Amino acid sequence: MGENGEMQRAGSARFQEMHKMGAGFVMPNPWDAGSARILEQMGFAALATTSAGCAVSAGYRDGVAAVSRAMILENAAAIVAAVDVPVSADLEDGFGPAPEVCAETVRLAAGVGLAGGSIEDVTGGPDGGVYEIAEAADRVAAAVEAAQEVGFVLTARSENYLVGRPDLRDTIARLQAYGEAGADVLYAPALPDLDAIRTVCAEVDKPVNVVMGLRAPLYSVTELQEAGVARISVGGSMARAAYGALQRAAAEILGQGSFGYAAEAMPGAELMGMMRGDALDKRDL
């Protein structure tokens, strides 16, 4: 195993341990290397990519299969290279229906230094549906086998609530099946309320990730920890917050002819102080 492989496995082991500490930790989602550096230096101990942030930063919509696996992994590799904390990736639906494709996606993800990643059970087809539980569990099992080969924390996602299937019992059954298939972490985005979150945490035997910032209601870190949540992510909400600030600044200039937004901008010296300062040998390359 090379130095990069050793670093990836060390990061994965550290990431795995974070889920065993008993209290939910916050794992925010940068959308590029610069935002990752800021979040790391603000004090977060782990980060995760966001498919939505990756897509939008490249000028594409999320959720319409417009972003390739290569683009997702290139974005993830840049984030991994920019920070020293473990990074998990949004690997969407594994980029193919076949279990072996999900497994290959995991191997490639580990190859760019990622400590972990998530696989969704959404079909990605025109109906916006989800795989049958048995088929979805087979996909998870293949991803888990690959994850164990390379040292990788595998998160399995039930997308029911994101595709118009607000069925808590089915969601729990899916998460239980994915846990039995070997997933390290379980995740059901957009659960409707704290009671549902508490129920999921009580009925599965693996750490649970919950996303905040996606839609209301929004709960505090303390409330989620008390509900049994092991990990809290924010999806594309930080990217949307940044783009919202850009939109407001542009609207002020166009509508008022003023530049007051600059008073709330991050000072240039502070921002540059968080970025790399390594000079290139030849800047024209």
C-alpha cells in the first residue's frame, strides 16, 4: 500500500471512530477546495461533499443526472487535497443500477483519498422512484464489500421522503435492511419531524446521519443529539447560503446602485489567510 493509501485508511479509521463517540457531530458540506479550507479552519473535524454544490458550481442542475461520476470525484479529490480532516462524499446513486457499478464507485472514491461516502436507493429514472428493498440492499452489500477492501465508511441512504414517498415504516425497514447488508451509517434525508428522527434512531442499530438546512423544521445540534443522532450534515444549504449572498449583492447593485454588501463580506486578508500560500515554480504552467 502506498503513502496515499495509508493516509486514506488512516482518515477512514478516524472517521469511523467519530461515529462511536456517543454525541452527534456536525459534518458540513463544502462545495469546493476553498470552502473546505474555511470550514476546516473554523474547527470542523470532518467534511462531506455535496452533489448539489458540485453541480451548481459547474453550472449544472442537481438531481437530473447532469453530473458525471468523474466530475463528482474530481470535485471530491480537490476537497480532500485541500484539508487534513476526513472527507466523505455524496456518491449519489452509485452512478449505475448494477451492484458491481456501486462497488467500483466506492473503490474509485477511496482512490482519491475519501474516508467514506453515501449510496442512495433512488432509481434515477423518469419516475423518480426507489429500488425494491431487496435490490437496494444488494447494491449496498456490494458497496460494503468494496468498502471493506479499501477501508471506507459506507453510508446507505433511503430517499423515500425526497421522492414523494413519506412512509416512515418503509423507510425504517429499508434502513434496517441496509444495516444488515453491512452499511456503517444510515441516512434518510428530509424526515418530517423530531419524533420521526427519534424513532429512526431507536429502531436501527447503526449510527444515523440527519441533514439540517434542507427544509423546515430545523432543529438544534443539542436537540438532534438528544434524539440519538450520530452525525449531522447540511447538504447543499451552505452553498445555497453563499449563492444567496451573491444574489443579494447583485440585486443591490442593479436595484439601488450601491455596494453596501461589501461591508458584510469576509475581509480579504482573513480569507487569503485561510488559503494555501505555496508559490508555483512556473506560473505559466
